[in-house]
Amino acid sequence: MRTALRWPRAVGWARAVRWYLRELTGEAEYDRHCERHRRHHPQTPVPTRGEYQVLRTRHRETHPQSRCC
């Protein structure tokens, strides 16, 4: 009976760790961008991860927010 109760906890914990790592690495941000791109621009192809990184870097350089350097 005890092992049956541990399994859902372990699955929930693993999902939480996966969510955290995806947010930390930026993988979830790319997935959100792809969903938004498909919704707003259905006729154009979705940029690859490399193309997305280039676009994101250009945007950060041209729109600096409050940062130290």
C-alpha cells in the first residue's frame, strides 16, 4: 500500500523538476514562441531554435532593459 502512495508523489516531483529545468534552460520559452508564432502567422514557417536564438539576441541588443552592463 505504501508503494502505491509513493508513485504519484514521485511523478509529481519529477514533473516539477522537469518544468523547472525547462524554464531555466529556456526550452519552454522557445516552445511558447513557436505556439504564438503558429497562432499569429500560420502561413510562415516556424523559425528553428538557432534562428530563434539569433532573433532573441538581436532583440535584446536593440531593446536594452535595466541591466548593469
